Amino acid sequence: MLESTRPELLGDFGMVSSTHWLASQTGMSILERGGNAADAAVASGFVLQVVEPHLNGPGGEVPILVWSETEQKVEVINGQGTAPQAATVARLKEMGLEIMPGTGLLSAVVPGAFGAWLTLLQRHGSMSLREVLSPAVQFAEQGHPVLSRVSRTIATVQEMFTKDWPTSAATWLPGGQVPEPNSRFRNTVLARTFSRLIDEAEAAGGDREKQIDAAQHAWYSGFVAEAIESFCRDNPVKDTSGHRHHGLLTSQDMSEWQAEVEAPATLDYQNYTVCKTGPWGQGPVMLQQLALLEGYALNSVPVGSADWVHVMVETGKLAFADREAWYGDPRFTDVPLQDLLSPEYTIQRRALINDHAASLELIPGAPGGRQPQLPHYPEAGPSAEAAGVGEPTVAHNGDTRGDTCHVDVVDSGGMMVAATPSGGWLQASPTIPELGFCLSSRAQMFWLQDGLPNSLRPGARPRTTLSPSFALRDGKPWMAFGTPGGDSQDQWNLQLLLNVVHGGMNLQEAIDAPAFHSTHVPSSFYPRESFPGQVMIEDRFPASVLEELRRRGHELKVGGGWTEGRLSAVAKDGEWLRAGANPRGAQGYAVGR
């Protein structure tokens, strides 16, 4: 059995696991004060916006899965913002663009994270906005230690901030200097924004529901929306196209948006039921992959063997090819999810897999007889690497990049939450000076080609990579889990699940186990890089496994032993609650008792 880096936590009071120790401890403090899992997740989520500003921010987005013991079901809170009404393929083509910029204001969507967190608080929480938002206010106002990765990220874009984005320089370069690792960093403007939201909420009276409604109004129809529209309208900023563009987002776009609550997409795998977002996100690829894997006797395949890695990679190629051809906002495109998950279709797709790596092409299927259409992948400009854009946790050269956050919570009453906040990265969009945060550049995931499931359309949600996970075992709520990592998220989520189910590992062992991901599918992020046939894999795999994978036709890029994924997980297992957190990056922690 794998020797883990730290113990799996075990207790019966509550567990919080996230990508930053301060967020985890904040969530635990909420539980200790009598809050439930929803309260703790919301408080942790707002703290993540402050302490991991290169990975998410108030202007970003978040999908949330929550198990309600009261309602005995999982629901999805869709915190993915939509494209502005003025954003059309024709309009951007007139600007000379063939691909959506990866930075700047053109790729801004409605910031959905605030609405999603408050929807979770209102539907399932018990605390007031002040109680859950105060820890974030404190960290923003009094300061927090700068992560070394934050310092490196700011150093990467220092020249751009100074030359092209002065409002970002004013926020992230105090005294004109890159903040040193472990130095105290304050964002007092953001603290004032959060404090004003609390004040406007409490001005609505003592009723908790009315206070949350008032805060939502202040964000989407009040001072926040007004500042966003003004900044987008009045500030043409340079982006990865090399040109300056105004933003298209307006206060009307903001006021017409709200977080949606919906049922999850699900698949039964043996005695487990796995729950994911709908096909407006990439979540169902994990379900498609599980359906394909059901045809293999994985209990007899050693975890981490060449056979194990091979079948994971090959089933993933097929599932992700279908994502490229079929997934998009279901309000604007017909996503044949029922057919994609059907036994008949799965059998047809599984027949394409053999003992050798597939061709270097993307091979989407024809569910229900529909014919797939893939985008045309254009050549991108040279500025993406320099700008530090995109979201992969591990780049094709093995370097780590910033991307996303994750938090999981379970309380003694059995409520469980999995959330993957992202967007609003400090390095991807200029800071709005009145608010202290920047906007999401998630619209870079749209195609500027008409007629595709993920084509840019006014009011549509970009097909996000954000993909929290939840699983039931024998019909009972069991595990909430997830990871940062862009297109790789569901590859690592799958490995965690199957390490536990077939490898007999506990949560911490499953997180610590050597990991890998395929880069076969084109990236969802600017500049849409693709490395067909390539597998990024940690060097902790035995040499014999690596050699056999090469013999089967996989192009391996062997990285450091602790470079793949940043998984978090909590579980309810009989009378005990459990938790594990990622040691990679020396940042994630689980807490609980």
C-alpha cells in the first residue's frame, strides 16, 4: 500500500478540505461556531478569493454541488456567468479576431461566483452574510501572507501591469514592487467592497433572507454592476491579440443574470452513483469515461500499472472528443447527453479501444445518428505564454501554472458541499479600481465560429472546465471531491475515485498516489494548444510502466514526482467523517475533528 504524506482525517464533527490552509481553517471555524457545511463552504470560498487571487476572485465563477440531508438529493448551483448581449461572432470578427483573447476585457462574462455563493447560503445555510463574509474582509483589510506562487505570477506580468494595466499595478505592485513571498499583503479596496455589501444587506432589516437578497441586488443591479459597466466602457485595454479593446459587459447583462439551481447529470457505476454538472461544463466527460470503463474488469487491473494508465488515457480521449463535438450551453444547443451515456453508444465507442494508443486525431462519435462537427483550431499569437494565461495546472513542458481552487465540506448533520471556484485571475484582466478585483476571462472558451455547440452567443454560458464531483455509495451520500486543473480536472477526479473504489485506498492515499493526464484534446483556453498522443506523467511510476506505455505508442512527458493535480476530498463513511488534501504545491490542507 502507498505510504501517504499525511494522515487521512477521521472524526464525527465536521471536515473541510481546500487548496489553501487559511480557507480550510476558516471553514472549520464556521463549523465550530455552529454553522453548517453550506455556511462553511461560503466563508471558505470568499477567503479563497482573497488569499489565492491568481487562481480565483470575486469577479469569477463557481459551480457547486450540494447534498441536502433534508431534501435527500444532490443539486447543482450553476455559478457560471454568461456572455454580454453585445458579444457576437460577427462583432468580434469585425475587430479582426479569429480567436477570443485570453486576457483583457473582451473575454469578460457576468461574474457568477457571488450569486452562486449567496444562493448556497440562502438555500442551505443558517448564518448571516456578515458572519460568512467577515473572515474575507479581515484577510483583505489586515493582510495575509503572500504565496510564493502569487509573487511569481505578479512578477511575470509586472511589466505589462506597469505599461498597460495601471489599475492592476496600483493594486498588485505596492510601492511599485512585486510583493515578496510571505510578506503581508492587503487589498483594502476589496475589503471596502465586501464591507459595503454587508452594510447594504443589513440596511434591508434583520431578516436573513432579505439581507441576502439586498446583497445580490447591490452586486448585480447596484454599485458593483455600475462600476463594472463604467470600467468596461471607458477603458480600452491591451489583451493577447496585441490590441486594445473595450469590454462589452453592461449593468443590464449583470441585472438579467442569476445563479440557476438544477439537477446533476448522473451515472451509476457498480454500486456508486456519480453526480456532475450538466454539459454546460465538462463534468459529463467523467460520466462517459466511467461508462466506458464499466466494460473492463478493473478490480483485476493493478492500480498504476501500464494496463491501468493505458485504459484511462484511451477512454479519456473518446470522452473528451465528444466534449469538443457536443457540449455547450443546453439553452442554446441540443446536447444529446442521454445518447452519449447510453449503453448502446458506449459499446460502440468502447470497440475503438485496443492495446495500442489511438491515432493522433480527435474521434468524436455520432450519438443517436447525429453527425459530429469539430471546431477549426486556428493558430494563436505568440503572447499567450508571456501573458501567463490559460488554466492548466501542468503545462506541456512540465511547468506548473496557476489555475483554480477547490473546497469540500461535510458537517455532522450529513450536508456535503463540493465547489470549484475560478476566474477573475489577477493576471488575466485589469483590476477595477473602485472594487479591488478583476473580471473573469472565461469567454475565451467560446469559439468565434458559428454553428458549434460552444459558439459565442449573447447570453450563453461558455463551456467551462470547472468540475466538482459528488458520489453516492449504495444510494447513500458518500464523497465530495474535486481539483483545479482546467481540462485535466476530470482526469484527476476519475483517478481519485477509482483509486478508492478499485485500489482500496483511503482518501489521502488516493490523493497522494502517482498521477497523470493526457493532453490529446485541444485546450479549452487561449491559445488552444494541443499535443496529440502526449501523456504527462509523474516520475514516481516504475520505469517498467513508463517503458511499456511508450511501447504502446504513448508519447510520455515525465514530470516531477509531485506535479499532477491538487485534489481535495471529504467523505461520510458509516459513523465517521473523513478528509484528505493535496500535498502537491505545499498549500492545500484538510482540517476536521
